[in-house]
Amino acid sequence: MNQPLNYRNTRFITSAPDIRHLPNDTGVEIAFAGRSNAGKSSALNRITDQKSLARTSKTPGRTQLINMFEVVNGCNLIDLPGYGFAQVPLEMKLKWQKSLGEYLQKRECLQGLVVLMDIRHPMKDLDQQMISWAVESRLPVLVLLTKADKLKSGARKQQLMKVRETSLAFGGDVQVEVFSSLKGLGVDQVRRKLDSWFAPELERQQALLESEEAFLDDDAE
Ligand SMILES: Nc1nc2c(ncn2[C@@H]2O[C@H](COP(=O)(O)OP(=O)(O)OP(=O)(O)O)[C@@H](O)[C@H]2O)c(=O)[nH]1
Ligand SMILES: [Mg+2]
């Protein structure tokens, strides 16, 4: 097993309007998806312990591009534009939908999906569509019930149980946790899950390094 990654080292790579403007489709990518204002960018900042790595806002629709961050070589996190925000002009909405759909369907290095939803309004239609699609694509899902600080501990647990129950119906690899960017709740669980999704890439890199070293040793003899 690899060492846990240090998410504090995460750095911004690029913002792209669509997949054609992203770097090569290599390594492992984990995307953060969810309705506008669900707390995706705030979650990324909390997980990486950086105040303003991803831009956050009170106004839904803040993130309008596919934003890419690198934790370590070959291990990337993606902040996606939110879906389901009614006040966005139709033309813009269609454009985002297209680039979001394309990203999800065509990006080969996408290996895990974090779906964030406000704990007070979980599992809306579009959230369920997102999870169904991921399960059909054999993509593991981590559902984060965000802004958990808005509920008292009892209500929080009740909501967690309810959403866990609902998520069973999808039949795939779907884990549900509570999360609060404000209080730091759930951060360790998320980091552990990300570590497990990045592990195959780190092992691949390690094996490559070892075979190169063996090759050089042979050469030296
Ligand atoms: N109380 C509380 N507020 C939060 C939490 N996380 C995010 N917020 C607030 O929710 C609002 C939206 O947060 P963002 O992180 O910008 O949401 P987003 O999902 O990236 O939104 P888009 O980029 O528009 O899709 C901001 O006002 C945040 O301060 C949390 O854990 N607790
Ligand atoms: Mg955002």
C-alpha cells in the first residue's frame, strides 16, 4: 500500500472550456460534480487545505470551466461546473451540459466521481441521473452530503441513513458520507477514498521506475 498523498501540495494546472483544451488523457482523474452551489469548490479547498485554490461563491454558477488540479504527477482532481441552476441563460446551460457530458463520457482517465449534494436537499433528479450514469459506466462514486454543519447531529445521521438506503438501489460502488467544508467534517474519509482511487496509478509509476532501474543495473554489469 502507498503512503497517503499530501493533498496540501495540490496545485492549479488549467481551466478548460471543454476536453479538447485539457492536457493529455493520461494518469488518473477524479471529478467533483453536483448541482450549482452544492459546495464542490469549497470541498476541494478544504481537502487540499488551501483557502482559494478553487473559486467559490454565494452565487450559483461560479465555476464555469473544467478546472484541473494536480495532487502529484499523474493524480489529478477536477472541479466541474455545477448543473441544475435555473437562472443561467439557456444557451450557456446547453453549452455547459455538452462539455460536461463530453467530459464524463470521453475522458478515459476519469476513475472516480465525487457527487456532492446539500445534505438538506439530497438526491435530486439530476444527482440520481449522474449516479446512474456512473454506475452504468462502472465508475465508483463517493456521495458527499455537504454543508452538514447546517443540521444537528441527530438530523444529520438520519439524513445519512436515508441517502445510504436510496443509494443501494443504484447497485454499483456508491459510498455515502457527510461532509462540511466549514467544520472539516468528513475530510479524512474523502482523502482516504481519493488515495485508494489514485493507488493504481502510483503503483504503475513505481513499477515503471523499478523496471527502468533493473534495466540500468543490467546495463552496468
Ligand atoms: N455552511 C456551509 N456553507 C458552505 C459549505 N460549503 C460551501 N458552502 C457555501 O456554499 C456556497 C457555494 O459554495 P461553492 O463551493 O462555491 O459551490 P459550488 O458547488 O462550487 O458552486 P458552482 O461552482 O456554482 O457550481 C458558498 O457560499 C459557500 O460558502 C459548508 O460546508 N457549510
Ligand atoms: Mg464551484
